[in-house]
Amino acid sequence: MGTAGIHSTLLVVGFETEVAATVTADGVDDVREVSTANEAVEMVDSGSIDCVLTAATLPDGTGLDLLEAARERDTALPVVLAPADGDEALASEAIAADVTEYVPREEGPDALAAAVDRALDRRRDRRARRARARQFEGVFEDPETYSWVLEPDGRVRRANEVALATIDATEGDVRGERFWALPWWNGAEDGRAVIRNAVERAANGTVTHRELTQAESTADGVSAQAESRTLEVTIRPVRNESGAIVSLLAQATDVTERVQLETELRESEELHRVTLNNMTDTVLITNDEGEFTYVCPNVHFIFGYTDEEIHEMGTIDDLLEPDLFDRDRLGEEGVLTNVECTATDKAGREHTLLVNVREVSIQGGTLLYSCRDITKRKRREEALTALHGTARELLYAETDREIADRIVADATDVLDLEASAAFLFDTDENLLRPAATSPAMERLHGPFSTRRANGDTISGQVFVEGERQFFADVHESPTLSDPTTDVRSAGFVPLGDHGVFVAGSAEVDAFDEVTRELADLLAATAEAALDRVERERTLRERDRELKRQNRKLSRLDGMNEVIREIDQALVGAETRAEIEEAVCERLTAAERFSFAWIGTADPADERLESTAHSGSERGRDYLDGVRLGLADGTEPAVRTATEREVTVVSNVVDRLHDEPWREAALVRDYQSVTSVPLAYDEFTYGVLTVYADRPDAFDETTRAVLAELGETIAAAIAAVERKRALVTDSRTRFEFDVHDDGFIFARLAREADARLSFDGGVRQHEGGASVFVTVDGASPEAVATAAAGLVAVEDVQVISADDGDNGSDTRDGGAVLLELSRPFLALRLADHGVVLRSVEATPERARVVVDVPSTVDERGGAAVVSNAFSEIELRSKRTVDRTTARDLRSTLLDRLTDRQLEVVQLAYYGGYFESPRAKTGEDVAETLDISPAAFYRHARTVQRKLFEVLFEDVGLPANTAPAVE
């Protein structure tokens, strides 16, 4: 848009008057109208037109013709072409002719006004650029300044006349050459490198200033004495409208005279600085009698008196020590230096001075005294000596408390303050605890209390923020914890992450610059010592931890070796006795443990019996000498057998006289014990007990390994007994009455008011087991309904139903198929070598019949069953042999697939083989969701395999039936 306050004249060509009146561009205060191109050219020639708005078609030509004619007279004149209608061809021609704006009139007066506005803005911009160019030329051609325009890469684009005359060159000679390579910089030390660096910095956008000194020869030539001049060179980047650097402007000014003046001024200032620095000493002049003839105005800095008061004092002996120097020696040497003396100022404070004395003759004075106050230096030297001793003592400190005591004890000598204390940070409770307090601090403040590490107290705030604080009067602090303290001046300095050091005085403003510096040094020395002690403590703890870890790893490696050996032994063991003996031998091999034994509970005698042991010869005596009755409950093995939990005795000596077995163990050098149950799948095969000849021999890792070993041993025993149960013929049959409300068969019988029978046939699958149950006295649907509500039953299916029309005396009956989730009783018993023969359940009781092979301990087998129920009663026990029929069944089952067995079981329990048939083959096939042909094929296959086993493998004659158990 146009700029407010800048007025322009608009020439409108070929428009109707009413149209021209609607063009109201900003900044246009004069609108002139003509009809033809010739009239328009005449107006342009007058030089008063700032912009032309023309139609596309004129009476004597076109708008493009007018554009060409106007540009011949004024190349920068903006022309806006406004045809009546938009035309792409005309627009292309207009653009090619470099029209300023192209706007069809159909877009409306606002569009025309905006186009005129933009055209006028461009004209104003061009005028402004021309003005700036004229200004630049004026600056560029300044006869007092050397000027150059450079490319961003440092090549010369232009040079002004002054610069060209300096090297006797023309612009053509230097154009395109590297700026720093031209003769302008000859004679300057590193001139070309300096200028090149300045050009590169300017090309990166930085205005760069450099000062170069050039050596020039006089007109006499080489033999003439060289003169020098100094140039101040400035190179600045020149940017376009988008901010990109398009060129560099370099200018150099001869500032030789100014540099000379600055040099002289610096020399003068240096002289004055030296003088002023020397005047920090106090200068006094006396006559031979010691009377003052001159007193330096700064005398009060040392002595506190004004120069008038010094004059009134009388002689110098009243100010300094009498007989300060040997006058004869002064006469011989002319000057005496560094004479040390002590003087008292007006406030009564002592100062240590170094005095230089020389003979002079100035305005009646004969002796000049130059006095330097070295009180602070002297005090610092003495404090540093004391601090050095403190640091040496701290090298041997071994605890934080020793360090705190040392810095508090030495603070008086180092800081020349009577009161000090130290707080140490308690990392466990995040508290600052007082660790040491000087007697003077106890007297002035009393006992310190524990501080919290927060901003509520000064010490807490200093510790948290890590910044020291000094108080001229600590009572002015808003966080003072004890307003009754007699301490006035106080300093609090952090000891890093270790605590806070406190120093104080009963005087106000006792901390000067030196005292603060020394307090910082003392605290830093203490912090370094505390860091060292912490590092050493960390290293010791780390070393102890590494040793503990190494011992733990060594024990773990040893235990892993034991476990590997035991695992290898378990793999090759054929009997339970081999397993138990191998475990005890491996545990006591290479003196790993002193003694190990395995015991099993004898229900008849109610005591533990040793089934295997190994180790020291005194182990058997120990077992014979201690009471292993289950009722005693004190010996670790007995406790494990009764509680079925791991028992650990870390030190046998504890409660030595309370339990008799401890004395028996200690006599045999058994000092720690661990006993673990041999348990697998909730069944226990005994206990393993291990003894060691040292206390705390069983750490957490060893206990975990032994506990896991107990499970492994129990699993191995169960596997061996299962294996032997498969090959043995003789077995013991137990009948139990079960009174356990959780037993699934008893619960179903009670809820359905039926008699349920299960012959031990189990079909195992991934999710659990399938069993066929015969129902008597109730409908199978009632049993299925009751089973559907039990969590242990995954699915239930009615196989057959008897409605009483077949002449049976029973009320109802049939068979159901139960899909049971794990763990099912038969599978759990089988894991331990016990075979579930049958289950019969009524609403009043449930009877379970199991076979325990001769290879499985009878008592153990009975215990396995007993452990499966909450309440159980043994009804009978007898020995049976595996019969031919049993062999026949096993052989047949081995030959049948799971699908074939499922088909024939559903057919059998569904009444297919009854006469008359309760279910047809089609009914069974429908239940199995298979075709009748598939059912008959499976049934015939099972029959054929049955007869093959009966007549070929077993070898029975056709008229002989297998014996039934």
C-alpha cells in the first residue's frame, strides 16, 4: 500500500471519467486524465507523472505502445495496464514488455487501486535506492578514506580514487584480484593474513575491525630512515532485501597521529599508575631531631590518624618504635630497607610494618620513611604455617570425627578466632549432626543441636546451597536458630557434601578479607581430607563386598559342581537306594560338607529312619545318639519331616543347652545344619539333612540350591518308582474309604443322589483327562447338571441313559463322560508309581481302590494316597499278582490309537454292545460327530486287534477265556 505523507501524480489514459474517479489509491493526491497515447507521452515528457494507468486499447494505439514510448523517456516510470477483460495472450505480451502491473478492469476498482499502490511503492523504492546510492558514492569517494567494494570471496569489485592513487593503479588493474594480495598491505607485519582473516569474518556476517602498522621509506630511498603509519581497517557485510550477503565494504583510515597520542597517553598513565601504586605506602619526612616536615595524605590507611594529627604528635619516635635503626649504618649505606617494626594505630590495633629509611634533603627534611603495612601478610603467613600443620595432621586422620576434631582444635591458630564448631552430614537420616565444638564456642553458644538439611537454619541453608555466609552480626540473620547466643560475628562454610564448618567471635565484624580467605582454605583442606576418608571407606567397603562376592561365587561354583554331579548320578540311578546313596556321597565328597543323610518317616514307630548317609565316621554315632522321634520336634531333620519346611540352623551353639541334639552335633564338630524336604507334587519322600563344620555355612544361595535339590531328588525317586511299577507283576492293593467333601466323585454322588463308578480308565490329554463314569440310581442328566457347576469339570457329556424299561431293577442309570482339569487324582498317583484301580461313590461314602507295585514302598504308597485327601480311612490291604487279563488289557491299549479307544469306550458305555442295544451305531456316530461308516470301521478295527492279542500274542486257545483279577 502507499506510504502516508508521500504524494504522487497518477496519469489515467483511455478511461471513462466515472471509472477514473473510482481509483482511489493511497498516496495519490493528483489524478490527471487523457484519452490518447500522444497526450499521455506529452504528460510524461513534462516530468510530473509518477505512475501511468492505461487501458489496453487507445484511439491512437495500444496500451503496450504507450508503455514502450513512456519507458523511452523514463525507464523507471511504473505503468499499470488495465484491459476491459482478462486475456492470457495480452497478459503474456504485457509481462514480456515489462509492464509494472497487469489488472483487468473486471476485477473492480479496489484491484485497480491496489495495483496502482504497488506500482507507486516500487517507484518510491527505486528512488530511495538511488538516493542511497548517491549517499554511498559520497561516502565511498571520501578523499580522507580508502574505500573498496569486494565480492564475498574477497575479490575487488571497486576501489575509490584515493586508494588507487596510493598504489599508483587503475580500477582495471585491481578489479577481480584478491583484496589481501594487493600492494596496499605491503610493509605491515602479517598484513595479508590479517586482511584475509578480516575478509573471511565479514563474509560470515561479522563487522570486522583491524589495525595495521606499515613501515614506509622516505623519499631518499632505501638508505633513508624508515617511518611508519597506522591504518584502521573496517570491513562490513552488505546484505540484500532477503538478508543474503552480496558484497563487502572495506574502508581504511590513517590513524597514525591518534595512535601516537594514545601511546603517549598510555605511557603517562603507566607512570601515574606506578606512582599511585607506590603511594599505597605511607611516606613520612623528618628532620634530624625526628620532627615531621612532611606527612603523606594517605597516612590514615595505616595509622588511623589524619596528617594534622601526625604533625601534632611531635616526633616519629611517638609513632614508630624508638631507636628504629642505626644512624651510623644509615650514614654509611645511605638507605636501610625492610626494617620490621610494630606500631599501634589510633584504635589501639597493632600493625606490623616494613620501613625503608633513606637520607634526603627536601624542604628542611633529612630522613625519608616509607612505611608498608604487612599485618595481613604476616598474619596470613602465620596462618598458612598453622594450616600446613593442620593439613599434615589430616593426612593421618581415618574418620570423619577425627577430621572435625582437628579443624576445630586448629581453628584458633589459623583464624585467630576463639570459637569454632563442625557439623557432619548424616546420610542415613539427612541430618546435620554436631561433631566437634571448641570450648569457647561451648561458652558463648552452648551445646549445638542437630539441624535439618534445609533452609530453616543458617547451617542447613549453607549446606544445601553450597555457598558460604559471613555475618558481621549473626543476630541480624532471620534464620538464626538460637537468638540467645553470645556469638556475634559468625562464618558458615560448607564442607562439600560432608557438612558445615562454623567459626565465630563475641566481637562484631571480626571477619576481614584475610580471615574469610583463611576460613575458606581451612574448610577446603577439611573437605579434601573428608573426601579422601570417604574414598578410602568406599574402597574398603568395595573390597569387602568383592571378597564377599568372590566367596559367594566360589560357594556357588562349588554348589553348581555338586548339583551337576548329583544330576549325573540321578540320571543313571535305577533304584531309590542308588539315588539316596549317590546324593549323600556327592554332598560330602571333597570335604564340601561334614555329614549328610536321608531319612524317611516310619508311621508305625513315629520316628525318622536313616535310609542313606555319608561323611564323617562320627555321623552314624550322631544318628544313634540323638532322638529322631517325630514327637520330639527339635532335631532339624525331625522339624523338617513334621513341618515340611526347610530348616536352617546357622550356629549350633545358639541355645546349646536347650536342645540335646545341639550338644551331640557340637561334640562332632557339626556347627551349622540345613534340612530340606524331599517333596514332589505335594508328596514327601523323606528329608535330606546336611551338616557343616563352620557356622553360617548355608547362605541364602546355598539354601535355595539345597531346597531345589530336594525337589529334584523327590522327582527322581518318583520317576524310578513309576518305571519299576510298569515292569513288576506283584503289587499291594489298598482299599480306602474317603470322607473328603472336595473329592469330585463323592460330591457328584451326593448332589445327584446316585451311585457313581469309575474303573480306572483314564484318557490323558493336554488340558487334563477324560474319564467314563457309570451312573446308577439317578439319571445321567442329573449328574451332568451337578458336574457343570464344578470348577474341576471342564466339560460333561451324557453317553447313555437307562429309563428302566429294559427289565433292570435299578431306577435310572447310564454313563457320562467327564473332562477333568489338572491335577486329576489318577495322574497325580501315577506320578508316584501308584495305580488308581477304581472309584465307587455313593451319597454316604466313597471307596477308592489303588495298587502299589512291589517296587514302591508300601508305606510310602499309602502315604501318597493319604496326602491326596483331607480325611481317609484304610479298609483293607492285600497282595495281588498281575493277571493275564491285565496283561491283555495293557497290550491291547498299547495297540489302540486315542481315537479308536474313544470310539469303543463311547460305544461300550453308551450300550451299543448290550442286547438289545441301548444305542445304535448311528447314535454313537452322531455323538462322536463322525459318519456311521467311520464308526463301524473303528469298531471292527478294535475287535480285530483284540482278537490278535487274544489268539496270537497271548496264545490262548479259542475256547479259553482270560482270567479276571
